[in-house]
Amino acid sequence: MACTQKVKVRCMTTAGIKNNSILMVIKLFFIVATVILSGCSVTHAAENKAISLRPGEIHESCHDLATGIKLNYQYTGGSVTLFNIHYHKGKEIIYPVPDELAFRRNSSLTAASTQTYCLMWRNIQGRPVAVQYNVDFPTE
């Protein structure tokens, strides 16, 4: 079928329509993919510190976590410290990671509920103890 043009209207053959449709679908695919991927980018909050605890001193690193968020943590101490992860629910203290004596740990915790989770170190030694720790988790 021949195409005639009497007014200023874009005129194409059936083959031209099919080619344009395919191009439009490809463009739409890339636009949708870009929007989806940009919405899926994950940022991380990280805390990396070296501290020195005097005998009997406590240090806490507290972070607001939503349900299902995975908190990665690691620490190394110059000597054994008492370590736990806890949160406060009213007057009650909940310990997802109970007290343990350790000088090194590399682990993770998945938040069971939306809370402020606190990693806590207590120096039980009679001398100062150096602790190096790193905490990392995705943020919204």
C-alpha cells in the first residue's frame, strides 16, 4: 500500500509502524529497568572505631534497626571483655546476644523487631583494654 501525503501529517508504512513499536518497547524497557534499579540501591551505615576501656568501663554502640535488617559486626580486644547486644522494651532489657566473655567476634544479627539495638562492651580486667570494632548495616 502506497502512502500519499496531502497535509503535514507523519505517514508511515506498516513496516515503519512495526519498527517504531519495537523501538518504543525497548526504550520503555530501559526506562523501567533504570527506575527499578535506582530504587533498589542500598546504602549502608558503618561505624568503625578503636576505643580504650578503663577497668570497669562500659562502651555502647546503638543503632536503630527495622525488622529484618541484618547488622554485621566484628570486634577484637586486646584482652577479654564482656560483650552483649541488647535493646530496651519499657523497663525490660532484652538480650538477642547474651553476655559472653570474648576478645574477638565476627558475626551478624537480624533484627527480630524494630528497636534500637546496642552492642555493649564492658572491661572486666584490672587494666585498660583496647577494643577495635566495626558495625555495618543497610539503611533505607
